[in-house]
Amino acid sequence: MKRRSFLKLLGGVGALSFTGLTIGCDKKDSVDADAPDQFPKLSKLSGQKPEAVVDVKTGNVQVDGSILMRHSACLGCYSSCGNRVKIDKNTGKILRVYGNPYNPNNAEPHISFEEPLTESYLAFSGYKDKGSIHRGALCGRGNATLESHHDPMRTLVPLKRTSGRGEGKWKPITWEEAVEETVEGGELFKDAGESTYIEGFRQVRDLDTLIDEKAPELGPKANQLVFFGGRGDGRTSFGNRFINAFGTQNSYSHGYS
């Protein structure tokens, strides 16, 4: 490709972005699942249907009602930056993730939480240069969360070992089965040829019986439950509430040695 052709192509892509082909926000009205694409020409041009189109002269926003935008938080790493998730209402499929212009981790200066969602449209357009001021961005890892979400190897149900440790053979079980076995215990791997009885949470949660009477410093039997967590991503508080209610002192987070 010649340099002149490359610059023309690059300029064209920039123009598409600043006319609002990749902007949008929440649309709460119900939609007809069979409704046609509101912006078919733009969809063909950009590769997927746009959330909305902004008139960069007037600031008018025309939303595609078949697209749902949600402002959320990114868990691609532990910085917990903001993100915006673009969802096709007709299929429920996530089409793309963006930065969240309301989050200071994504945009500086960021949009005030008191501003209407219309401002989040305009933050991804060329209207009054708002796109160059408030446009939210995600890093490469944040953008890759879309691939993680659609990864065919992603684990979506509990898996139970069906052979010896390290052999890598598993079977899916229901969440009800996982909870039952975790709480009640038993010969959980009998099908894999193991007869070891494994105590469940119900048997381990004993605050009166010592683990070892000769070593009382180990505390009650409940301390046999050990919680190893990763770095905080917003869910740690739920784990801590469970651990405190259970009665074990052995809760370790990222950085413990």
C-alpha cells in the first residue's frame, strides 16, 4: 500500500469514529427482536451495527434501539477500570467493549456522574471536540476481555475430577451437585477408584473440637478450612463475610507468604 493510500484510509477510519459510529448508551425501551438494522449503510461500512449516530454539527443523538450499552467495571486485571459493554439485544451477544467516560481510570477529565447518558454518546464523537476531551479508553488487556468472554475453553460449569490427580480428566456437574458435595462431603471420588472419605463444610465447621488437643494453638476444627484468595476485584468482601461466619482464622489474600 502506498503512503498516500494509507493516509487516506487512516483518515477515513478517523472520520467514522468521530461521526459517532462507535458510540452509544442505555436504551430501556423494549425492542422488536425482528426489527431491521436502523443504520444498515453504516453497519456495512463499520463491520457491525453502530449503537447510535451523532450529528457533529447539532449534537443530536440517534440511538439504535436494538443495542444495549452498559457502564460497568473491567476485570481484565486488578485495576478495576471502568468499561462500557455493547450488547446486541436480539442475540444477547456482547459485540464490543469500550472505556467508560464516567470513570477517572479511563478518561481525564472524566464526565461527572450527574451528567445524562447523552454525554456518554457525545464523548465518543467529534461534537464540540468532546471526543478529544472525555473519550474513555481501555488498555489492550481490557479490550482482550471480549476474547476471554467468548473463549470456547472458558469454564462455565463446575468440573469434577474423574481420574487420578494430574491426569486431567474431568466431567461437568451441576451447581446443585457441587454445593451438595462441598457441604456434605463423602467418598466424593469413588467413581475414580478412590475410597478416601472427605469431610464437607458441615463436618469441618466445628468451633468446639480442637484440631489437636496436644497443640491447642491450632485452634478449633473450623480452622481446617483455608481460604486462598487472589487480589481484590470487588468480590473479596463476599468471601470475607463467608469466612467470618464460618469461624476459620485461615484467610489469605494476594501477597501473603
